Amino acid sequence: MILTVDIGNTTVCVCGVEKREAEGHTAVFCTKLETVPGKDGAAYKAELRDALRKADVEIGQIEGAVVSSVVPCLNRPIHACIRAVLGREPVWITCQSKTGLKMDVEYPEKVGVDRIVDAAWVAANCPLPAVTVDLGTATTFNVIDEGGVFRGGAIAVGMATGLKALAAKTAQLPELRLDTVDSAIGKNTEACMESGAVIGAAAMIDGLVARIEQELGKPVTLVLTGGMARYAEPFCTHPHIYDPQLLAKGLMLLYEWNVERPAPEKIWLLLPALRA
Ligand SMILES: Nc1ncnc2c1ncn2[C@@H]1O[C@H](COP(=O)(O)OP(=O)(O)O)[C@@H](O)[C@H]1O
Ligand SMILES: CC(C)(COP(=O)(O)O)[C@@H](O)C(=O)NCCC(=O)O
Ligand SMILES: [K+]
């Protein structure tokens, strides 16, 4: 099992991913820790140990760890946390990692690593061209053309972020926790806000993907993921795949492609140590 860790702006998503005979890459557990800038490695260490215990995972089952981050101030604490819990160094995914993607954007080093991981999985596993949409703090769109080229995309306000901004910037709109939505026509303030956030996000996805298809001149495979995707996904009319494990599976794939294994001659050097 590989521990995959995605440091997002709202949550640090930790999963245990295995490669299974029949199903391929599969997340066997997932847990979300809160993203708290300033929180130290020791505090995350306690939370991670607790989460692993609750998931019934023994440290010995975990062969390695891999991390993507779009919150640089948490990189050190999370690195320290993983090293302390697993006793090994995690692999960090960056724009320099082997991803199988060719980057056709102005500043590849500025693209969020979570976007690259989503795109890399889809480029390796789905019919291309494809669009991935990750509904988290932000709603991000990635466009991968039929040659496996990352062509860029779009970044829009996330559903929960939009609702928080509305409550903060208006006198009469309440704080809201999203629930299932059943109608585009809300009959009260909360229902109106939910329609705007959820069905609005779905309509934006359908509309933006249609524009992207126009620009590419081809239909795309659409893959939806992220913490908020389950709310909007039922309202997307474009054919799509909903895969809440996209980022975790992508991280394990990139672990396999980027982990440094000892060269064969070094394995002979290690053998005496292994026997001891
Ligand atoms: N029912 C809900 N109502 C409001 N916000 C929610 C709900 N469920 C999850 N969230 C929010 O979903 C977002 C988390 O999505 P996630 O994909 O984990 O984000 P990120 O990758 O940006 O950290 C956050 O904005 C979180 O507060
Ligand atoms: C767009 C994002 C804020 C999305 O982050 P998330 O919603 O996953 O927390 C993140 O991918 C990011 O900081 N990107 C850098 C800019 C870019 O991708 O072009
Ligand atoms: K994310």
C-alpha cells in the first residue's frame, strides 16, 4: 500500500492506495485532515497516527508515500509528519516529475501540482482528448489533448468558497452547509443559494466544456472529481465519469514512475545489511 497525500487549500486528503489484480489502482481508505497554515508536524503526526489506527492500517503495510501540495507553508510540517509516522521519506511530485504529460502552458512551474496529478492519471488511463474538473476550494479545469499535451484550462471559484463569500459580503444571506439539491427554482433563500451554487456549478461545467470542445474541434472525455463533485455531478448533462479517487490514484501512479529504486548493483550492496 502507498500512502498518498494531497495538501489542498481546505483539506489534506490522505489515502491508502493499492494496485489490485482485478480493479487496478484502488484507494482502500481515505481520510481528510484540516488544512491549517501554521500547524506543526507534531500535531499532524498525532492526527495521521489516529487516522491510520481508525482505518485499521498497520505502518508495516505502507511501502511508501507520495505528496502533492498547493499550500507551500504546509510542505515542511507534512514532510516531518510522514517521516515520523512511516520512518521514510515521501516522494514529492513537482513540475519536474515524470508525469507522461507534455506541458503547453506559459509557466509549467506555476500550475497547481494537484491539477498535474489529475491530468497525468487521465492522460494514462482515459480516451483523449479529455477534460478533468476538480471541485475543491477552487473549481479547476484541465485540458489534455489527444497527444497527451496539457494545454491549460480554467480556474473558477469553488462551490463552498462562493457560498462563504456570499455570506460574508451580503447583509441578508446566511452561512450554509450544502445538502442535496432538487430544483433549479429555489423557493426560499437557502434553496436559491443552493441552486445557484450546485446547479450553477454543473451548468458552468457543461458550458465551459462545450467551449473547450469547440476550441479543440473534438468531443472530450469528461472526468469529475474533488470534495464538492458529488453535489454537482448529478446535474451535469455532458457524459462524464465521476471518480472521487482520481487524485489518489494519480498520486500512486506518479509514485511508481518517480520513486528512486536502488540500481541492481546497489541491491547487491544492500544484501548484507538485509541479512543482518
Ligand atoms: N456539505 C458541505 N457544505 C459546504 N462545504 C462543504 C461541504 N462538504 C465539503 N465542503 C467543502 O468542500 C471543500 C473541500 O473540498 P476538497 O476537494 O477537499 O478541497 P481542497 O482540495 O481544495 O482542499 C471545502 O471548501 C469544504 O469546506
Ligand atoms: C487552483 C488551485 C488554488 C486549486 O487548489 P484546491 O482547490 O485544490 O485547493 C491550485 O491548483 C493552485 O494553487 N494552482 C496554482 C495556479 C495554477 O494552477 O495555475
Ligand atoms: K484538490
